[in-house]
Amino acid sequence: MFSSRKLEQATYDSVAFRYLAAGGHPDHDTLANFRRRFLGELQNLFVQVLELAPKK
């Protein structure tokens, strides 16, 4: 899921997203600003997750 608006809505609709958001409901602008600010770190983290994920 890439849309900040969809991520925001998911914190209301999905128990999993609610858990990840610690019960909060961040505004889509907050989510977009966070992703823009930490883009490089998020890309590196994604690569690390892929490296650690079990291969099938």
C-alpha cells in the first residue's frame, strides 16, 4: 500500500494497521511528510527486510 490516504484509512479499518500505529490514527499529511523525510532510511530498511526474508 503506497497511498498515504489509504494508510490513514487502514488505521481505522484494519486491526493489523491499528496495532502498527499503536492505536493512533496519523493524518495522511503526517504519513506523507514522514515518508518524504525518511525516504533513504526506508529504502535501506526495505532492502534489509528483503535480505532477511526467507526464500521459497
